[in-house]
Amino acid sequence: MFVAMNRFQVDPGRSEDFERGWRERESRLQEMAGFRSFALLKGDTPGDYISHSTWDSRDAFQAWTRSEQFRHAHSRGPAEGVLVGHPQAAFYEAVLTEENAAN
């Protein structure tokens, strides 16, 4: 499993605008081979967000970043003044995973 994350620092007064932008976006992730899941995470500190996606492999994620679906999904950024600085990307290969067998 491969995990891709982007940390966003959002103007705390614009959090609703930021979240609305994600909710109303046209996600094309479901069209991609190797896509597993996506979550937008909101931290305890006001304005702290992380987008979190999981993939079968790094290759599957990289295919997403080179796809027409990626270009379409990222053609509209957040409204002016929503972000404080640039998103910070981080990428991880799973070494160990554990799932709840009861679910």
C-alpha cells in the first residue's frame, strides 16, 4: 500500500470555504486503477488539514498524477486567500498494515 498526503494550512476564518471546495469538487479518483481510499482530515489546530489517499502502489499513484483525470480534478484550486502558504506533500510506503477483522 502507498499513502500520499498533502498538508494544508488554511486561514481559520476560511475553513468552511476550504471544506466546501473539497465536498463540491468533481473527484475522478474512482476512475483510477489502484485507488483505494481518500479522506480529508481536519486537525485539532484551527486551519490544519491533510488530504490522505491510499493506493495499491506508488506506480498507481504516479499514474494518477500523470492522468487526464488528475489534470481535470486539479484545474480549479481553492479560492483566493483560503490557503496560508503552499501545501506540503508527503509520501509513504506501508511497511505493516492491520485491519479490524470484525468489520
